[in-house]
Amino acid sequence: MGMDVGTLLVVGGSLIGGGIVAGLIAGLLGVGGGIVIVPVLYWLSPVLHVAPEVALHCAVATSLAVIIPTSISSMRAHHRRGSVDMSLVRVWAPGVAVGAATGGVIAGFLDASALAGVFGVVALVVAINMALPKTIVVAESLPASRPANYAMAGTIGFISSLMGIGGGTMSVPTLSLFGTPIHRAVGTAAVFGLVIAAPGVIGYLWNGQGVEGRPPFSFGYVSLPAAAVLGVATVIFAPMGAHLAHTLNRTWLKRCFAVFLAITAYRMLT
């Protein structure tokens, strides 16, 4: 269905603006741009004439597709600064990938309200964590047990794939709980974003084949035009966010973003 020029400008501007914010947030806070992209796409779905029952599936899948180039861009920027823990990546990556692939497949069998509930609850938890004045630390290092690490990594991959978010939204708070310095947690999370997005998006591509009510020019649940616009914006701005992460006092920004997440969670849960 065609759009008039005014609507096209609103949609295009929203996607570009959302991509810029998502890229900056991905690099700056390490929470993954998907926590911004999913709400933007979901709120635009009525304008794009996407059926309500698949709107969130399309938003999540498109977000994961965008996270692939965004994570690569952010990961390279953090790696140049020496803030990626490759030994942890080697331990966690298999569990994260398996969890993400499982989440991508299972999401196709969940209705929109269940998917919105998952997103809303996790967004609220992340908002509360960001609003806290101090980072809670439960141990000085991660458990030595490999099964415990696989379980944590798999859970992060599974939930992140269901929500269409990069690994940072869950892995940064988790790593911080175990005493990982914030800059190292943010840099390492950029790698997990790629490990989550690649297998996760494959599940959504497979599940979305032939489903009615998707946006035009979709592959599976992924909107190719939206992914292209968002992807360009996020790739450009993610390195800027990574640079700012090493220069800014982020307390005020975390609290502002916590308010945004709380509002998003409320809208998803009501």
C-alpha cells in the first residue's frame, strides 16, 4: 500500500532518528540498539499497515537484522580501545548462540501479547537497574564452573533474541554483577550482540515465510527497507557512542534512558 509524501517523510525521519539514537546508545551504554529500535518500529506499524498480530514479530526481527552491522561497527571500535575480553567471548559465545537460535525459533510460536510481555518485563528490569545510583556486585569474578557460564550465556541469548536486542542489555548488568569493569563489559557486549543477532534473525526469517500482514518488501519477518535505513544510521553513529563511552560521565544519561525504558515497558504491558 502506497504512502503520501507527508507520511513517507514522517516514517523516514522516524527511522533515521531512531537509528541515530540506537547507534549512540549501543556504543555509549552497551545496552544494544534494539531496545530503541523495537519500540520505534512497533509504534510505526499502524502507519505501515502492519497487522497487529505480527507487528511486534516484525519489529523484533528487523531489529536483530540491524544489530548485525551495528555490533560489528561497535565491536571494532571497542576492540581498538582494548576493551573486549576475548577469553570471556570464547567461553560464552557458544551458549549465547544456542540460546539466540532457540529464541528466534520459539518466538514464531508466541502470540503478540506474550512477546510484548517479555519485552515489557525485561525493559522494566533494565530501567530499574539503570536508575540505581550504584552498581550491585555479588562476586569479584564470574563463576569458575563452565556449566554455570553456559547457563548464563544461554539465558542471555534466548531472552535477547525474543526481544530483538543486542547482548548488552542483559550481559552488561550481568557482567557488572560479577565485578567486570563497565568499559570492558560494554566492549565485550558488542561481540555478544553479533553472536545473538545472526542466529536469532535466521529463526525469524524462517518462521515468517508466507505469514500474512507483514510490511511490503519483507523477507520472513524482516522489513528490508526499514533494516537498510536503520542499519546505515546505526553503523555511522555506533562508533561515536563508543568514543563518548570513554569520555562522558554517563550517570545522567543512564537515568534519562531509564525513564524512556520505563515508559516503553508500561506501553508494552498495558
